[in-house]
Amino acid sequence: MSLVINRRADITLEAFRRVAWLGEGVGFSDAAVGTMTQARQSFLTLLDSDPEIVIYGVTTGYGHMASKRLNPEERRLQARRPLGGATTSFGEPLPNRVVRGIVLSRLANFVEGHAAISPGLAQGVAALLGRDRQAEVPALGNGCPGEILALSHLFGDLAARFELGEKDALSLINGSPCASALVADAALAARRRLRLTLEVFAFSIEAIQAPLGHYDAALDPLWEDPHETAAMSALRQLIQGGEVQERRPYQAPVSWRILPRVLGQAERAVTQAEEVAAISLRAVSDNPVFIPPDGHHPLGRVMSTGGYHNAKAYPAMDALAAIWADLALLADRHTDKLMNGRISHLPDGLRAGAGYLGCLAFTSAGYAEQARQAAGPSLLPAMESGGYGQNDVPTPVFLSWRKEAEAGRCLDACLALLAAVCSQAFQVTERQAPPRLADLMAETRAVVPPLIDQRLLAPEAEALAERFTGRVFTP
């Protein structure tokens, strides 16, 4: 199956999932090809109509050479210049699914003619998604104001196979498709991670048998927050069918009582990331951007813009990283408190025979702190090194994606450790998990069986953390 794109609105978060995560191909509709063909012709007509017209990167030089006017021959030579000069970033590559997402997001500038790209080249970009593997794009070293370093890696070989015309090269490497793809990738993973987090914390609620009043529906209208209501409702559903009579006789520690509010903030952050991704994927971000002809401008217009800087994407990913760090801290607190019999009312250390789980809390504390370190804000870089000539503000979007990804994986580790401790709590009290948590119990015990005799726990804990991360990234 292939996705057929007729307009920008077809590039949705669901389309991103299908193409980037599931590997579907992409093609343009006949109508879209017609639109791009007409826009390209209109652009060339506009270019030839006025010898004094100023179009960045077309009738002028690139970057710090933007003040240099080019004659027609210089324009043609510049258009055919290879992209290799901008492929200077290096290091660890982005995952292939993210690169596929960048290619898909690149098409938003093309499909309605705003890039004025040669239609054959646009179709060549879409055809890249027929391949399983994309070009390697470094996740590191992308400190330019836009995304030309990363995009030059991605489209350099394709550009070398085409006879590029005026503006074609800019249409490949300008704009912000990387930011769109990075925030969309983070949003898809975040929705799955939040579901996993709800399950593990519901498991913990039942492990300590927290009073049901902490999560009662009567609180929903009092708190006046739809995201907190959604989190509270999800927790109630997950613990339904658990022990009712023998609950804890007084309030649980703070880290259990504030769960609905912190999880509500997680719901808010995930929803915001999804909204930012949806807008970014369909938005035009080209520079310069072509506005097709209309009644007031029969030849169309070309404008220089800052569309290549997506100022929504990195704050949205920062918000995800921050909430993952907060939830990792709560998971660490739960892990510690469940093993403290004075607080949990469970066997101290959750001992059964000669087994000992206490050091799991040390590991959890380490991952929680690592998540906190990763969750620092991504502010606009205040350095001149990324500001050569006119390019005085680099984008932090690649760094924010890496930090969100690291914080998320630290949370996965903390959740795995908490799930193992919860499983042990049910083991030593000879209880069963509520029906909707039975699969989580079975999954946890398949990797980390209940502890009876002392054994090496690190490989099992690591395997469960990897399994949880696998759930997050399963298409």
C-alpha cells in the first residue's frame, strides 16, 4: 500500500506513522503533479519577467553572499552546484524511521507549488520512500540556523542525479522538515509511552493498595482539568476489579496521591506534541517561498522567510522530556517506598526466602537523575559559532529530540524496575493483579520472575526495560 498525496492536508500524523514507522511508500496524485508543474512554470515566468527581481539563492548568492547579484549564467551555475559542501555534520545517525519521516515532511512544500520545484525532482524525492533504507543523516553537529546540513546528507545523492534548475537545490535543503519529523516521531512514541506509564503506575497503586478515594470520580469536576480527568479515568479503569475491602487504611505517600495530576500534565504534554506535529507536518516552511499567481499578483510572488525555524517543535519536545523526568522520579519513589515495610505495609525489602531487591532502588535513582539531567530546556543558542555572516541563530531542535529520547528511555528503565518490584509485592502477599493489569504482570514475570533465591538481576531488569522501550516504538 502507498500513500497518495494530493494536498498538504494529506500529510497527517497518521500518514507519518504509516510512512515513517510502517514503511509505506508515497506518490503524488495527478492533480498534485499538475499543480506543481503549473507553479514551476509560473515561477520561471516570474523570474524571466523582471531582470531586477531579487530572489534569495536564485538571483543572489547563498548565505553570507546574499548581497551578491547574479547574472543569468551565474544563476545557472549556482543552481547546478553539488550539495556536498553542506554535508559537514557527522556522528551518530538518526533512526531510519525518522529519516523516512523527514522525506515525507519535505513534500509539504512541494505538493501545492510553494517550493516551485521541478516536478520530476519532487517525484524523485517521493520515490525515495520506496526504499527500505534511507541515506544516513547525522543526529549530531547540526548547528546551523536551519536544517541544510542534515538535508544535504539526505538529498545529496538524489540532487547529483538530476540536472537542477534555479531554486531546485534550495527546495531540497531549506525549510524545516527535520523539525516536523522529529516532533512527530516524539509524539507517536510519547502516546505509547504514556499508556505504558499508566499501566505501571496502576500496578503500583494496587501493589501498595492505595485508598481508592485518591482516584475517585468525584474529584474530576473539582480539579477542572480535562487532562487530569483523562488520567484519573484511565487509572480507575486499569485498577478495576482489584482488592476493594483490604485497602490501605490511611492515605498513601504523596507520590501516589499526586499521580493523577502529574499524569494529567503528561497527557497535556503529549496532546500538545501531537498538535504541534500535526501543524508542522502540513505547514509550508520554504525559504524563499513561492506564492502562486492570484488576482492581485498575476505572476505570483517570492518571499524570503524564517519558515526553516520551527519554534514550536523544540518546546513541545522539552515538555515531554520534563514530564518523563518527573514521572521517572515518581517511579523511583514508588520503588523505594514499596520495599520499605514501615511505609508500604508489605514485607520489608519484599523478601521471599533469600532474595533481596533493595539495590533495584539504587539503579532506579540513577536513571531518574539521568532523566532529570536530560530534561534541561532547549533555549536558542547564545553563541556566535553558529552565526556565520547573516546566519546568527542556530536551531536547537536536534538537541531537544535527543534529550527527549534519552529522558524517555530513562523513564522506561525506571518503569521496568518498578514493575519488577510490584510483581514481587503481589508474589509475597499471594495476590493476583486486576484483570486489566494481568498482561503486564505476565509480561514482567516472563522477564523478571518473582525472586525466591538470590540471583543476578541486572540482565533481567535490562531486558525488561528494553522490552518496555520496544512497546513504545512498536508501530
